[in-house]
Amino acid sequence: NPFEINSFFKILNSKVFGVNYDIGNSASLGYNPKEEFDYYGDKIINVHIKDRLLNGTTVPLGSGNASFDIVFSLLDQIKYSGNYILQTARSQNGQHTQVLKEYYEFTKKFLK
């Protein structure tokens, strides 16, 4: 949970260690993005763009419990400039290139 992660980082050198923020995993665990960013937003060094159902598996972007509007707003507030990694659901019919293009377009809406 965010509190435990924050406590863990108190013993680590922040110049060496950072957080890989996974939007989907946080959504699946029911975490509040605002609370997460309050605890360790300044330690985020890269972001996995993923969507998951609450207590469930990875699903296509926009069809799960991830709060993309909130997360990207929070990333903007902390002036995040690191990497974004599409760690998305695979195509169910083998059209991986097309699905990746759709996920890319979905993600572009949130980037400024």
C-alpha cells in the first residue's frame, strides 16, 4: 500500500531507487491515485500504462478501473518527464499492431 511503500523509501537512497508506477496494478488493488502521489509521487521514475479490473486481470485501456484522467493530471502536477511504457492487454484476435495503435491513440489524449 502507499503508506508502506513510502516507509520503505525512507531507508533507500532516492538518488538510486525510484518507483515504477503501474496504473493498472494500482487500480486493481483499489488504491487512490491522489493518496499514492501524496506519498511517493516525487519518486516516480517511469509509468506503466495498463488497465485492470478491481481485483482482476489486465483489460483493454479504458475498460477497467484505472482512473487515467486523475493519474495523468497528477503526473502533470509533479511535472513528470520520464518514460511511459505500454503494458497493455494483448489482442484477443491476433491483431496486435492494430490494438497497439489504438492504445497509443488512447494514451496520446492524456499527454500534453
